[in-house]
Amino acid sequence: MNSYYITTAIDYPNGRPHMGHAYEKIIADALARWQRLHQQQVFSLTGTDENSQKIVEKAEKEGIPTKEFLDRNVTLFKELCEKLDTSFDNFIRTTLPEHKKTAQELFTKVYEKGDIYKGTYKGLYCVGCERFYTEKDLDDGKCPVHLETVKQLEEESYFFTLSKYQERLIKHIEDHPEFIQPAHKRNEILNRLKEPLQDLSVSRTSISWGIPVPFDKKHVIYVWFDALINYLSGIDYPSQTFRTFWPCNVHIIGKDITWFHTVIWPIMLMAADIPLPIAVHSHGFVNLKGEKLSKSRGIIVDPLSLIEEYGSDSMRYYLLREIPAGQDGDFSEEALVERANADLADALGNLVNRACVMINKYCEGKIPTPGRASALEVHLEERLTSAFQAADKAMNSLHWHRAAEYIWQFIHDVNKYVNDSAPWKLDNEQQRATVLYYLVEAIRNITLLTHSFVPRLSERIAHMIDQDITHFADLGFQSTTTGTIDTPAIVFSKLSVKQVDPFSKVLLKVGVIQDVTDHPNADKLYILKVQIGQEERQLVAGIKSFFTKEELRGKHIVIVANLKPATLRGVESQGMLLAAEKAHDVVLIEAPHTPSGEQVMVEGISSAGGQITFDEFSKITLTTKDHKVLYKDKFLHSSQGPITADIADGARIR
């Protein structure tokens, strides 16, 4: 029996899990399940990255201890794994003693080898990214990812000699084309490696939360150096478990952290004299109407709510089938419902139901004994063989979406076989028994093929035909299958898109007012230049009677970012700011600590994207309570907490 070790990246538990987290876990679980069906000895790992300064800052903003904050959020990530029906063998937390021990041992080992040395670091640091940037990396002086102001840091630091291993790493990547997948990410990394690597700062003295450097306790190990070691601590390095499963067969990661996993991580392993992983696969982003899902930027689709609404199999199948491996893909509930209904309810569910109906009708609910196979049965056997070979090749090459296509093509082939054979028309009982036997055998094979994608559904179907889900060694049309078929029942209930809350049509974002000018044709209007993330917008606002230009410049305001543009007195307005009004008081709706471009949300309501008209927005009631902005019974919030308004309760927001 061969071993197979697969990991996800570990997640920042600084908020609720989003769809990107779900997607990555589903990928890894599907691949792990596939290898188990090959009777491989599989170990799959996921977990949480908890030694982060932004975790500490988020907990402080919520006014709770960091450990309590982490435990609460980690519970949500574990719940996600459970509700997605994943089968991970370990959930590693980087605050666990066993991880701390491994991280310190590896740091010491590399230090004693001479590849970590002490120096002084000066640089521009983004807390959100937990990384340093050079001036040329910045976007108008700000972090290119979060568009937040970076900090100028100078501190004593330990450095890791990345530069020493650069040529060795390049040779490894060139000699092992499978190491970085997909190919375009490999080319991207090789291009970046044409520039000399700078030694990496791997400790901090300015923070206290984290793993201390074992021989210099005033230093804390840099979060990325610490986090990557989870792939070793998660299999109890250097125990027998580690020796069984290392090197890792594949790290499944998001494309935004490819550099850390394909440059820093392999060089860490080289320095520690540990073999490199076989492959690193960078999957694409799950987008919502073209925008990357992100906790820090507030663009979120809640997977836990969606699982509750549509079930785990629908979620798993949709994401694995619809998003090509290594590419970005858009998520929509409408597409999920359409795909699940077509493939799970119609193609697969109806097939199983037809089998149950006919065997109960013609065979008293017992799997019949087959007779001689006709050309139709021989062709079906050939289709199974080719479908499995194609799907297996696709899964082994990390093209899970293609594997799903090949499997469902076989399901369509089985439906065609039933229609072409038409057992309900056959007078010869032996011929009919043969067709129905082959139908049950086809479904048994389908439960094996689909188990990695829709485990709950495949197990239910296997139970309905009185069979077990075993291993791929049992694929094929056997002649001795027996059992009692369940009475007909709905295998997979058709889905419908849940009732959409009107607020889901609204896309609120935080913008920073850059400039204010008078409207040339209206005494009460201002023209505002507003930065929303990387985009500049022009707004026309009727607030001239309440605020001076100086009061407005630099304000972080909340904007209806998807409002249909309108021309006001000859000037186009590309959105609308929100303000609260009660009696004679008017205040802006502000988010002073929230980065530009971040979405403002209501818990449990995802933005559907698209444009909204002014008339549609005017029908949505927003008000104030306890100096916070309220929609129905829920407060508006960003990643930095509730959105506030310094005005009395019951103010009208427009």
C-alpha cells in the first residue's frame, strides 16, 4: 500500500469562513477520497494559522482575549469541515504545543546550520498581509493588496538565507515540471526568480503573540516561517507518521500564496535537509460577480448558510464541476441550483429511481440474475472502462473538473442504455433481467465514481441498492451481485433559489473622499472625487448645506457602489453616499477604520451583484439604533466592526 499526503493551506481565523475556504477544503477532500478508493494509505490535513498580529488586533477591537477570539472562530472552521462532509485526518492549530515544538526545532536546526543569522531590518510592513514591501511594490504608497497604509519598521531581526539556495531551487523547478501547478504559475515563479532573492526576515521583536525563538526569547518567529511548518507538525515530524507520509504529494493552496509555498517553503526544507513536496497546486479564486471573495475586504458568501440551504453535496459538486482547476470562477446561487438539479436530481437521481421502480415491479425487489450480455451491455462495459480511465487520469493530474465531466458523461450513457434497452417493452424475462441487472451494476459503479464528489448522495444510493462503497478494485460489471432494492423514493430533491432579501441587491463599499468641488450648475450640490479601492469614482451629493469641503476631505464614507449612474444637473454621479437625518441633524455614515474598497455587509445577506436603481434602493429602510446603522434587526458592519452614525435613534438614512 502506497502513502498519499495532501494538505490545504491553513486559514486565518480572523472572521467567519468564506467560500474560498470551502472550495479549497472540498478540492483536497475529493482528491483524498479518490486515493482512498485506490486503497492508498491517505493522510489529509487542514487547520488554522493563529500566530498573526492581525488576529491580536481584531480581538482587541472586539474587546475579548485573543485565545477566546481564536477558539470561537476556529469552531466555525471546524464546523465548515464537518458540514462539507470532509474526511481530514488532522486539524492542526498553530497555537498547539506540538506545533510550537516543531517550529522551534526547525528554526533551531536551520540556525545551527548557519542559514539563519541576526541583523537589523528596515522595511515597509503591511499588518494585513503580514509581509514587507519595497517602495516599487506599493500602490500610491499603500499595500497593493489591502490598499492600507504600510508601516515603516526598523528592528533587530533574524534573517534566513534565501539567496544561498536560489540556484538550487531554480534547478529543482526546471527538473520537476510537476512541482508547481498549473504551468502558468510555474512560469510566473521562474520569471520572478530571475531577480536575486533577498534574505528573509524571519523574526519580530515588535510583537509578543506567536512562537518565541527558542534561543532568543525576545524574538517571535515570523508568521509565515511558523505557518508553513504546519505541514510537518501536522504529521508529527519527525515521527514514524512523518516518515510514512513525507514528502507531501500535493499542497492545495490559493494562488495568492504561491510564492510562499514554492520559494520560501522549499528553501526552508532544503536548509533543514528535508525532501521537498512533490507538487504545489495553486487554485483560482471563487469570485462573486467578478470580485474576489475576501474577509478583509468584506466581499463574502457564507458557505455555512449555503450548506444549510442547499446541502453539502450540491456545494461540493457545483464548485468541483463549475470552476476549472487552476482558474478563477464565479459563484452564484442560481448556477448552483441549475447544476444540482440537472446533474444530481435529473441525471443521477432519476436514473436510480427508475431502477428501483422497475426492479420492484418486475423482480419483486430483488437484484435479478443476468443472462447473456448483448452488444448494448458490452458497449456499456466499454464506456465504464473508458470513463474511469479518463477520470482517474484527470484526478491524478489535478483536473478534478474534468473528472466530474467524464463521470457524469457515463451517467448519461447509462440513462441512454436504459432508454435503448427499454426493459419495460421486453417480453423475454431473461433479457429484461439482464438489462435490470446491468442497470444496478452500473449504479453500483457510479457510487464508486461519484463518492469523492458527492459522498453523502453516493452513500445513500449505495444503501438503496443494498451495496457497499468499497474500492476501485471492484469497478466493473460483475456477475454475482445480489441484494434487495429499496422501494422507489426521491433520491435528490430538486432545489430552488431561496427567497432573496431586497438588501442583497445593494453593494455598499467604503470610499475615501479625495477632493470636493462646487457643482457648476447647482448651489446645494458638491462634486466628490472618491477612491473606492483601486477605483476612483465621481459622486454628486446634496450635502453642501451641512458640510464644508474641509470637513469632507479624507472621510471614509459608505457608498452605494452599484447604484445605476445618473446625471444630476449636467454632471454624472457614479454612486451615492449615505447620510443619516433626524430633525435638523445630518451626519455622514462613516467607517473611519475600514480600508477603502471594503464591502459593508449585513450578516447572513450576500450581495447578488448587478446594478440597482435609485427607486429600488429608496424602498430599503435603513435606520439608526445605539449610534449604529440598522437594517431590519441586524447592524451593518465591515471587518472592523459595526458601522456607526453619531445621531439619535430612528434617524432616516438616505
